[in-house]
Amino acid sequence: MTFEKIQAIIVDQLDKEPEEVTLKTNFRDDLDADSLDLFQIINDIEDELDIKIETDEGIETVEDLVKYVDSQLA
């Protein structure tokens, strides 16, 4: 569930196809996302899931972000 929500936000924000966004997808290398893109994705996730993400440090892949969000929801 978390992955699907995050995937939808990334697809919308970066104008990508869903199949381009997997757990192993790297934001910078695979999606050409810069820090501003990641900031906007994180803001959208915070609004959607009503959580606070303190930092994007250490978040390089979609899986990193999903694990972080899951830990905040637990």
C-alpha cells in the first residue's frame, strides 16, 4: 500500500510511467530527480499520509523512502 501511494506521487510529480518507478529505482540516477524534485515528492507524501519526514538524507531509492515512511506510520 505504501509503495503504491508513493509510486503514484512520484509518477505524477516527475511525469514518469508507473513501470519506471520500482523499489530499486534511484531518484537521481534513474529518474533524473534533483533535490527540489525530492523535496516536492516528500511534501506530497507528508500531505497524503499525514506524517512528517524530517530529512531526505539517506533516501536514494524508492525503497529507502518506502521503508522510512513505513517506519513513521508504525
